[in-house]
Amino acid sequence: MPATEPTIVATSMGFASRRRGPWDARPSALFDLMADLAGAGDAPRVCYLGQATGDQPTGFTVFYGAFAGTRFRASHLALYPMPNVEDIRAHLLAQDIVWVGGGSVANLCAVWRVHGLPEILHECWQAGVVLGGVSAGSICWHTGGATDSYGPALRPFTEGLGWLPYGNGVHYDSEEQRRPLMHRLVADGTLPASHCTDDGVGLIYRGTRLAEAVADRPGVAAYELVRAEDGTARETRIEPRLLSAASQ
């Protein structure tokens, strides 16, 4: 059974370290939630898209290693140097979850557009495949956000897919440039009203409506930024629901 309505999970979270080395991760409880949202049953199909880092082999290593021995059936779509599957549309529509990794959101969206991914992913979204991602894989579904795609100093990005008609701020509590830049971009109208996440927090959208925020740890939050009448950005904290233990 697909998701009952189009669903996107936009996050500053995803995998947790097993503390056995830099490439040894496990899926957080977020993936169980996404499988539930997708109505996936006992063997959820999850596909990884790593174009934000140029389909680096280490990304595939971490992804497949994280899901080894779990109930999830993992696959990936690579676009470098060419697609690794013959029919991209059929492969993605056969998934329960499509997960987009972090990296450069500007490069991610540019490469997707060359290969016609926005149209295919939009069809998946409407068909009930749960779309999700972290960092660049969170911003991409929105109008835009703050990005380091162009260098170490964060800059505005406004070329997102725009299915979610908001700005998106990631790593809100862990990178000092993020919060002030998001405030400025909302205040000056570069971005519309925006939703932001601390590390460990995800946003669940049903259709284009923010249904709830979730977290894999206590003490973190999501935030809504809106432009106030005085031309500043007003920030409202959104308390997330704490998720239970991750899949093993």
C-alpha cells in the first residue's frame, strides 16, 4: 500500500554512528516511520540518491552497510557517469521510500533537471512513494534555503523544486551561519515563510502541509520563520515528537 497522501520527510537527520568507524552507520528510527507512512509492510524498499555528492562510492558503502541485516531492501540510483538502471521511472516508482543524501543542493537540482528527475520524482510523490532526505536532500523539495554549495560562506539558494512552498533551513543549531542567514532571507523576502530543523529533527509534510516535527534525540526542535510587519523575521519554536529506538 502506498502512502495515503503525498508525503515528504525533510530532515537534518537520518543515520546514526555504530561507533565502529567513520563509514559504519545504522538507520535511525526515522526510516521505520517513513516505512509506516508508506504502508510498506515487512520489507520496505528504499532507494538512495547521492547526486548531491556526485554519487561518491563511500556514500553507497555507508548506505548499504547501514541497511545490511535489517528488514529494508536497499537499492540506489546513480547518474554518474550514466544511470545505473535502464528505466529510472520504473525503478523509482517501485520503491516505498526514496532517500536523498546531503551535499550540494545546487548541483543536486541541476543534475536532476538534466536527467528529468523532477518530473519522475513528482510522479512518485503523487503516487505515494515517500520522499525524504537530509540537508541538501531536505532543501531540494522546498523553494530554497541557505547553502554552502558555492563555498564555505553560506549563500541563498532559490532554485529548489518548490513543491513545498516554503524556505528550508537545515543544521540550524550546529552551524553558526545558518540561523542569522535564514532570518535575513525571510526578512528581506528572498525566501518565503520557512521551516528549519536542528540536527536530529525532521519535518513530515502531508501534501504541502507541515503535519508534524519528529526528533531522534531530546532537547532539539524545529522552527517556523515568517516575515513580520516590521520587516524582521519572527521565529516560532515547534516541539518535535521523540521517536522510539531505530531498526536493528
